[in-house]
Amino acid sequence: MKIEEACIECIINQSVRVADAIHASASLSNELTSTVKEMSKSFSPYETPPEVASVVYEKMAKIAHKTDLYDEVKELSTKKALSFVPFLKEKLQNSKDKFLIATKMAVAGNVIDLAAAVRFDLEEELDKVFDTHFADNDIDLLQEKLQNAKKVLIIGDNVGEHIFDYLFIETLKELYPDIKYSYMVRGNPIINDVTLKEAKEAGFEKICEVVDSGVNTPGFVYNRANAYSQKLFDNADLVISKGMGNYECMYPSHRKDICFLLKVKCGVVASSLNKEVGDIICKVI
């Protein structure tokens, strides 16, 4: 997906969210916003929104003298997500369809997105997601792909959401134990996306291979990934992509058998999918 006018406005607005998140002074807040507005004049129309955002966030981090703009917020997101784990494990244990519940759970976690134009409440989403139908519903096709797969790559998205991904992978391992699972994260801190640091802290290495993609974008950009990640992406029997950023970077893709799991949080992605903001998606291409 290439950047659209609405994406530019969204990226400019993200400078305000960053200022709020880091409790910036009035002068720093003004510098962040004015810098991003100036940068927006030269955004490339040939890049995806996450590619454009990567340069913007690197510049804002430099101005704010921070390596990770959202370090404190990510810690809070993780704690919030962990607080729901007992409830989710009980939900899985009592379910007659663990696969469906685990998949919806993984999508519910996708609301933890600090770059989205529309914000959702995690607790509210968990209250209703299990009774909500997928607007794009390829759940049966996803199961069929898993039944025939030997290598599955899950590409993570946001911190906090990664806790839900952990439970999702645990369930996949229980239902499809013969598959080798890999979980791919970002190459460096960008927005509130999951990196190797958060994946290791959550214990992902106990349940699957954890891979640093090397990308500096809030979405998996194949041409920016390291050689190992490109090979893993190409050779996996199935790729499960989490979130809008990954969708924006990977649709369309040079490969088939990608399942996009996400919550629609902006009009541009809604238009691309021919769905509505707020819909949940399980789409296999």
C-alpha cells in the first residue's frame, strides 16, 4: 500500500501523541510537530506509510534525545496485557473451539496501537471480540493451511499485543505440534512495536524461534530485512501477519499463503480491504 493524503495527516498527528507520551515541554512539543509538518512536504508517494513513518520517528527520537520514544508506555502496555492472561487461559481451557478463540484473542490484542488514527479500549475489545464475527473470515482456510504446514512464521506487531501472540502460539503448538514456529520482531525500537527485547522478556524463546527482522519500519518491509529474515519469509509454508503496519507493507506481496490478522483502525486500510473501521480481519491470500 502506498501512502495517501490521509496517511500524511495521521503521521503529523502522531507527533502530538509522541509529545504527550514523553511528557514533552511546550517548546519540545512544538519542535516535534513543526519538524514533522516540514518533513511531510517531501514524503515519497512511492513508499508505504510505515516506511515514511520510520524516518519520522527516527527524527523525533533524535530531537527528544531518546533511543526508544515509547519505552515507558510499552512497559505499561505489557503489564496491562499480562493482567488479562488468567482470564484468557480460562477462556481457552473452557472453549470447544480453541483455535477460533485463540485467533480472535490474537486479533483483540491488535488494538494496542499507538499509531492508529482510531483508538480502542483493550478491556472493551476482549468483552466483545469472542462474539464478533470476522468481516473477512478465512478461518477455515487458515486451519487448512496449518494442517499442511511444516514451517510457520508469525510476524509480530505491537508490545502488549505480543503477550496475546504468545498465547496464540502456545495454542497453535498444542493443536499443530509438528510445525516449526518462528516469531519475527522489529530490528529496532519504532513506535510501540515489539523488538527482541520485549520478546525475550516475555519468554518467546521457550516456545519458538525468535527472529530479529532487521527492519527499522513499523511493518515488515522485505527489502529492508536481513538475509536470514528474507529467507525465512520466502521458505515458510505459511506466514501469519499481525496488525495494520504489516498489512500495509505486505499487501500485495511476492509470495502467497499469507494470513493477515488485524483490527481495522483507519479509513485507508478499511478502503483497501473494502471493510469498515472497527472490523476484525482474518484474510488469507
